[in-house]
Amino acid sequence: MEKQNHISIEQCCVVYNIETTFLYQLDEYGLIELIRSEETAYIAFEQLADLEKYMHLHYELEINLEGLETIKHLLGRVNELQQEVKRLKGETG
């Protein structure tokens, strides 16, 4: 595993001042993907933007994990529909 593309969840929690349980819960709900190697879990740098978004929604807006899961699903659906609209415009344009 290329560790330069990842940060351990312990280091991540120190940087963001959050609990490790929050990261494990996000992983359980499929909102982020933790990478496990031996005794350590890591999060990929490219997922940190999503983590920051979930932190804001959870800690500042007090949205629970089920709500975060729903928001992710709905935003994904909106993105799919936007892509479909672009595709349809391209076919008729």
C-alpha cells in the first residue's frame, strides 16, 4: 500500500479534532472507505473533502448518520440527473 496517498485515522482525528468512532461509523454507513493494513486503518487523501463535508453536516448542523447517508444518496441522484440532462441536450443540440 502506498501510504503517502493515505493518512492514518489516528492522525486524521488529531488534525480534525474528531473521534475515531465517527470515522468508523462513516465507514460502516458506506460514506467513506477506510483502508485497513495490519493493525492500522487509513483514509485516502482524496476522501478528505468528503470527510470535511460530513463533519460540517454532522457536528455543525447536527445531522445524524442516517441523514448523511440520505444526503449522499440524493446528491448522487441529482448528479445523475444533471448528467442525463447534459446528454439529452447534446443529442438534440
